[in-house]
Amino acid sequence: MLFLSIHPEHVQAIVEGRKSVELRKRKPSIAPGCMAVIYATTPKCEVVAVATVVALQVGEPNEIWRNSGKLAAVSKQDFREYYEGAEKAVGIHLSNIAVLRKPISLKELRRRWCGFQPPQQYRYLDTSQQNFIATRETTQSGCPTPPNSLATGLRPS
């Protein structure tokens, strides 16, 4: 399971369905079908959703912009600034966004996961961390999703 740190305005766009591609400079070592945890960075500092990674797209920045720019919900100027000087870009395509009924605060994560520090980009969760996330109640398309229903999408990191 991939733990993605994302700025709150982009998290909001993901939750609202306006953004389905998260942009990165490094490709995570995951396969399509892997679950991703959506963590909103400062000032929110909380896990707000989980999603399924349906595809990973790697290419030159111009190629990623042509294929996925609108799905990333960023301006062309912001995209160019982010990838300035980069030879490759990564688009993480997300689907099946499930919003947690109750977000998990950074304080709670640190209480349960000794020494936890949110990553700058992403990190992989161990089995016990994955199980903790999988037991959270979510809503998907306005319908409650019972705890443990996420567990079927878990893959070892």
C-alpha cells in the first residue's frame, strides 16, 4: 500500500472528482491495483481517503502533460514549474476514491505507528499499517463502505 503526501488543495480536487492523476518526479515501485492512502499535508495533516492505483504513466514531462494534464487538475504553468529541468515525469492514475468517514490525524498515526513521519513524496506501509487503514469506514459515491471492505484491494508493499 502506497502512502501519498499531497497538498490539501489537490486532495480536495481528488475527493471532489476533479483530479484523477497525481504527479510525481519519481516512480513508486507499485503495480496497478495497489491501494494508495491519500494524506493531506499541512495545515490539515490527516489521512482523508484511499484510492486504487489503476495505472502508472512515466514519460517526458511534455508527454505526460499531453496525455494527463487535464486529469491532474493543475495549470500548465504550475506543471512546467514543477517539472522544470526534469527529464521524466510520473502520473499516478487513481480511481475508486473512498473518503474516510473520520479522517485520521497525524497525532493518531503517530500514536499507533511509533516514530511515524509523513513522507515528502510517498512511502510504503507495512502489513500492520495497511490493516489499520483497511479497518476504517469510508464513503464512496455517497454510499458507506463497511470496515475491512478495503482489505480485498491490499497488496504487500
